[in-house]
Amino acid sequence: MAARDTDDLPSVSVIVPIYNQADTLPTTLPALLGQDHPAEVLLVDDGSTDATGDVLRDLTAGYDAVRILSHGTNRGRAAARNTGIAEATGEVLLFLDGDMRPASDFVRQHALLHRDASLIGAISHPVLEGLDSADPYHRYLGARRETLSRQAGTPIHFKYFIIGYTSVKVEAMRAVGGLDERFTYGEDIDLAIRLHRYAPGGLVYADRAIVHHYAHGTLDDRLRKLREFGRNNLPLLLEKHPAMASEANLDFVVSPVRWLLRPGLASALRRLIPLAPPALRNAVVRYLIATTIADAYSSR
């Protein structure tokens, strides 16, 4: 890359929240520490109870730009990221989850974008590794990624701004107050709404900043998290941002359409997914997701 492309790049602090990820860190950290552009790296061990601490020390030995920060107990991803934000010295905060492998120019691609003063945040291009084409939930994840990919070069809707692989200008993050630690799941939406209000049109899709994502989980995993979201986090989100519920596609839990979301029907459809035509399987997964959130919200 020509010198003029790198001389004026903003400094970057990479923040990685980590909890019991001794098995995935050997994939994530070598790729992060082998970047072709320098960055401060803040690894926040959020009270891990497995061998994460030992793995962190082994993999980062000899890297002066790396700091390991620790919580005595597990406080959640929002708190872990806030700990990193408080310690960061970079002009750009680049968030990465501990189950991903960034491309070698991942940091530089985000830094290049942030030369634009009108941009406050950028979401990377996720390459979903190991998807099972026969798994309806994995097909659904692939379809969502394609929806985002079509938005390259234009501002994106805040609902796509998933913090697990995004960058944010530090002044914007501090202006909106960081992450709300009351959220145990869905803190991304709350943050994205506040960033959108701070700088409408300032969130973009970084199609050249590539990150490989490996741990997709199962539909059961996702529905379990969404039950938590509907019961404990969605009420707080609607309380904080009532005017944004419709734009975030979250108003269905308080609108007449919620009566179409029946747990009994969802259970029957779940059993029938393998028999449904491929074109309908994404719709069935979306229905299961909506029903799970609505049922958890109404029964809290």
C-alpha cells in the first residue's frame, strides 16, 4: 500500500471481550496479533473459569501492544467492552469477539474508513465458516449476511450494527456513554440506536474488512438467548427507546400482530421444518424467533 494511504490513519484500539473461550482463542489471537497494521489490543477476561487465563498469557507473550484486563467475576459482554473502552488510547475502537478470525488487513481496513469524518461506525464483512446448508437455521444466517452485503458503500440501518465485529470512533462512543451494562443480551441494538441518534447516516458497511466467524450455535441456542432477551432485555429497550421500536422491528410484541404468534403453532412448525420447501424455511425460522421473543415478553 502506498505511503499516502497509511500515513494519516487514525490509531486503533482493538477490544476483545472473553469468557471461557480457551478453545477458540488459539484461532482468534494469532490472526489478530499478526495484523499488517499496528493496533493496541485490549483482551478483557470477563471472569473466565476455564483455562482462558493461561491461554491468554501463552499466546500474547512478547507482544508489547497487548494488555490483558480481568474481571474477578463474570459481568457480561457490555461490562467487558466498557472496561476495554475505559482503558483504550486509540482514536478508533475496534470490537472483535473471541470466536472469530480476522483477515490480515482487518485493522487497516477499518482505520482507512475512519479517515472519513462523517463516519462514526463500521461493521465488518462476516464470512460464516462451517455453515451446514441442510440446517435451516444456518441457511437463515447466510440469508441475513447477504442482506447486509448488498449495502456496501452506503449508510446502513442501525439494526444491522452488531458490535461483535464493528469499529466506532472513540469520541462517538464516549459521547453516547458506552454500553448499557443492564443488558445481558441485545446491548448491540441499544448502542446502535444511540449512535444513530448521535450521527444519523454515520454507520456503514465495511465490505473490505473481513472477519471469519466459526461459532454459530444451533437454533436451540439462539431461541434460548432470545427468551432471555424477550423476558429481561426487551422491556428495558422499549422503555429507553419507545419511538424507535417500529424502526427496530420490535414493536410486534405490543401490536395486534402478536396474536398471530402462537407457541403451540411454533412448536408444530419446528417439527415440520425439514419437510418445508427450502424457500419457506427462512420464513419458518423467522416465525420461531418472533414467537419466542413475544411469548417471553408477554409472560415476564
